[in-house]
Amino acid sequence: MDTTALHRFTADKPGHTLRECPHCALLQRVPDMKAGGAAICPRCGAVLRRQRTDPFRRPLAFAVTGLFMFAVAARMTFLVFDLSGRVNETTLESGPLELQAQGMWELAIVVFITTMFAPLAKLISLVWVLGCLQLRRAPRHLHAVFRWVELLSPWAMVEVFLLGVFVAYTKLIDLAHVEVGVAVYTLGALMLATAAADATLDHMAVWEALQRRGLTARPMNAADAPQLPVPGVRLLGCECCGLVTPAAPRCPRCGSRLHARKPDSLNRTVALLVAAMILYIPANLLPVMTIISFGSGSPSTILGGVVELADAGMWPLAILVFFASITVPVLKLIGLWLLVITTRNASSWRLRERTRIYRIVEGVGRWSMIDVFMISILTAIVRLGTLATIRPGPGVTSFCGVVIVTMFAAMIFDPRLMWDAAERRQEQRGPATMRTAQAAAR
Ligand SMILES: [Zn+2]
Ligand SMILES: [Zn+2]
């Protein structure tokens, strides 16, 4: 363990929490900060905590607004398609329902979870936890509900869906008259409210409040949350709530399974990467949708869709879709392979930059869902028989598979292994080189 960082972190601050950096495993003390302050890991640059002005009531207000917007969006008209007097009106759930009717139930489930279930469940859980924390006697199960907020967050993709709506809209106005319904605007407001709730929420503050009020997975004592490394006691950092606690099967605060590193991380990441590479082939070769107009159908692939947008003169959108659908999946695959191979080789090459690559890969993956959402919207709205119909093609299921599988691969890869492997190699070479390497990493 790097003790110099410990001292530098807390030289003259009495209040602090012990944290293990989730990206480089450095154990350090995070001081109590003023509102607006952020604690950054000195070794890899990960944000360990952002202190907020009002960490409970502000995110609660935004989450309640988001819930209200969701209720409106779910009941109102989404898009109206009008082709020479033949009108088709859709709502938010039309996309998944139509995909299911076309036999693409896997895709229907993914679209339903990412655009409806996860955003709604996340907001309800957040309102429940923050609302109950305002009560004098809060229910005991709050830790389990807040764990759901952490689990659901990566799968709530309203902002990506809205971009999909925008791309679908620009494709539709070529075909017919399209009216944007109230649901699209309220979905925009829902996205802003959710982003504001996320930006004002201090996850650590919520976990600490739950701990203070005894609303934890099991009753906790001082030994469960030490403020300093205890000699002879093996400490583990919880990946869900961030508590650093003596080794045990489960975290006493949130109830998640505890492990020093994500189990079998490298092998599972490799298996998922291979699966994603296999799926990548049909995703790009097979048509993702077929546009039937006046009886004749023209299948289109992912790349074909980008070319169509460019031909229509919509360059910014063509570049955006090219980036999200073609560049991002390839860069994710290359990035994750690079991380896996350098970890396997115990390389100490640019550890800080490699950790940054991991953060980018983890954050950017969801944006590739634009094409999937666009196809789900087009399938639901263009249903006028031989006059004009859009059917999803087999390529879209593979493409969605690539996105989901690489998202799982990024979640399963444990970036701390890169630092462990490099440290082990340095230890074998000798303590002098280890100190130089640590100084260089900083
Ligand atoms: Zn770090
Ligand atoms: Zn925990």
C-alpha cells in the first residue's frame, strides 16, 4: 500500500473516510470537504467523491419531477405519421410492442428495459430512498433499494433514446408528414430532470446517512468501518457502496458480495470480447432494416444507413451515427483487448492513461444504442402495408448484441488488475524500481 498518498491526503484534516480507489486499488483517506469539493485519486485520477450542497432534497426534487414527466410521456402521443391521409399514431411503448409482434422479442425486451423499465425503476427507487430519509423513522430495507439505483443506472438510456428519436425523425420527414407529440418533449424534460438528479446526488452521503441511521444490511459497529488501515486485518473495498471493511463474504452496509477483485475478471472479459467480435460480423453484413415502399423492399445495413444520411445532405447526423454505430464499437473492442493484453503481460506502460481508456470505454458504450432505438421507432411508426412499411432486419439483433455484450465486458473487466500486475512485476525487479514507478505514476 502507498502510505505517502495517505498522508498527503489528510495532513491536517481530522474527519475522513477510508476508500479504496475503484480503478487503481490505492487505499486512501478521503477528507470531509466543503460543498462542491471533489476528491480525486492521486494515482489514477478517478473521482472518489463529489461533495454536494444539499445531497438529499435537491436530487429528490429533480427525481420527483422526472417521475411526473415519465407519467405524462407514457400517456401522451409520441409521434404521428401521416402519408397522404393515412395516419399512424404511436406511443412510448409502441416500439417494443411492434418488435415483439414481428418476432424480435429479444430486441423488444432490451428496448423496453433501457427506455422504460430502468429509467422508471431508477427514479422510483431514488425517490423512495431520498423521501424515506426525510422521515424520522425510515424503513429498514432502504440499503437494498439504493443498491438498485446503482445497478440500474448504466441501463437507463433516455438520452440515447432521444437521439434515436431525432435520427428517426430526420429519416421520416423524407417519407411523409410527421408530427412530434407531447411525449417527446416530456421525455426531453425527463432526461434533464434525471441528469440534474444524478448531478446533485452524492452517493457517499446517502450511504453514510443510511449507516448513521442503522439502516444497513446488518447492524454495524466501528470495526466494520475503520478510519485507518488496521495492522494484520485484510481490508476490502465494496464495489457498490465504497465501504472499506474487514474481509467478509458480504458488505455489512449494502449487502453486496465482497471480493478483493472482480472474480475471474480477465477470462470472462476475453470470453465476452470474443462473443462480441463474432456478433460484429452479422451486425455489419446483414440488413438492420428493410424499407418497403409501394410494394418493393430495399434492405439497408448499418453503413448503408450512414451513407443514406450523407446522400441526403445531413452530414452532421451522418457523422454522429457513423461515430456511434461504427467507430464506438470498434474502439471499445480495441480498447478492451489492449487493456486485457497489457494486464496479462503485467505491463507497467502508461498505467494512468490505460485507466483513463477504461473509463472512456465504460462511459461511451451506451451511445451505440442510437441505431437500435431508431429502428424500433421506425418499425412502430411506418406500418402502412405495401404503401410504406419498415421491418427490422436480422442484423439489428446482432448489433444490439455487440453493444450489450461489450457493455458487460467493460463492467466485468477490473482495472485494478492492471495496477496489481504492474506492481507485482516491479516487486520482482526490486524495491528501488517500484518506488520510481510509483513516483512516475503520480
Ligand atoms: Zn486510483
Ligand atoms: Zn457495500
